[in-house]
Amino acid sequence: MALPPASKETTVLITGASSGIGAELARELAARGHGVTLVARRADRLEELAGELESAYGTSAAVIPCDLADPDARAALMDGLLAEGPALAGLCNNAGFGMNGLVRENDADRERQMVELNIDALHDLTLRALPGMVERGTGAILNVASTAAFQPLPYFATYGATKAFVLSFTEGLSHELGGTGVSATALCPGPVKTEFAAVAGSAGFEDAMPSFAFVEARDVARAAVEGMVKGSRTVIPGKANWVQAQAGRISPRAITLRLSEQMGRGSR
């Protein structure tokens, strides 16, 4: 079993739940009867979402504001959850952000923070959640990567590298967990209309993308939760994104770098 059936005794922890894919994951899970624990920095948005979920679905929605880029804050978050319950039926590591531009010109502290959140926080929460899940013989971990994980990305070099880590780590972990009853799924969305571009400073990138490449956040979340239920290793929502991901895997690096550079440069 991967994601177990909904129960009042369990919850699914969702990071980056205040907007975009994270909020839609919360809605999809709550609609299936799961209690959720919502984590992000913006408490007001989390409270609003929790009220919506409890009203619409009658499920428990706990709110824990937390800056996951702070190691002490995320340690306190997980220590409290694991000690006080309810048990974690699932963990959705969705928190993360991107940054467009040349690495040498970007704010160095912001670059470091991206690695801390996109990699270190995801890795840390996974390590803390896994022992209890394996002991219970059930649980599902969803790590949000990206189609950016399948090739290097000039002008998004650090972001692409963080998502390559997420994909590789999750696929390897998925294999290791065989026979434990616990699953690890890498979600690799392509372009989605969220706040990502505004934060990354890459609105031009979205403007240049054809409409068929975009997948709605709610459809990404639905595919992700289905993947958790099935114990899928990798989920790539949208046929165009699946094709792009496979091309990124097999195309010569010189070609993918040139194409990626054109897209990244155009997004500035």
C-alpha cells in the first residue's frame, strides 16, 4: 500500500500549501477525506485555506506557519508533529522557488536559500518522516520536482539543479522502499499558472510558452495524488510535458543547452 485510505487518525503534511500546486494538493486530498496539515510562511493564507477545506469537506485542516529554509524551524515542526500526532499518512514536499538570471549576477544569499529550501528542507523532512512510515508499513511521500529536472537550464542553473536532485533522490528512494508498504513519488510538472514566475522573475518565459504546454494546478494535483495512491515512481502531468521530459533525457547535451539557453534568455 502507498497512500493509505483516509482516516481520522492520520494526516498528510503539505509544504508550500499557501498557493498554487500546494493549495490544490490540499483540496484534492481533503476531497478524498484526508486530514491535512498545511505548512508555509504565510499564516493568513493557510488559515483561509483551512477554513475552506473544513467547510467544504468536513476534514481536519491544521495550520503550522513555518519557514522551512530555517533548519531549526523545520526540526521543531517535525519533532512536534511526530511526537504529538496524528500519524503521517503522507508527506508532500512542495515548498520551493526558482530564480531566473545568470548565477554570477544573482543575489548569492537568495541562491543559497533556494538550495536550502528546494533540496535541504525536502531531504530533511523526508528523512524525519520515513522511519515512522516504514515502521507502520504504510505511507506516501510526494516530492515536487519539475520537467526542469531532465536537462541543465542556463539562466535557471541552480533551480534546474535542485530539481534534478529531487528527481534522482526520489527515484532512488522509491526503489529502496520496495516491499516496505511506503512509496516515494517524484512529481514533475511543466508550466503551471501559479506565483512561480512572479517570484522567479521569469514572466517572459510563461508568455513565450504555447498554451498547450500548460496544465492547470488542480489537474497537476489530481495526477499527483493518484500517483501517491498507486505508489508511482514518477508523475509527469500533460502529454507535451512527458514528451519534453523524454527529450531532455536522451537529447545530446549540446542541443538541450542551446535550446534551454534560448528559452531562459527570453524569459528575462
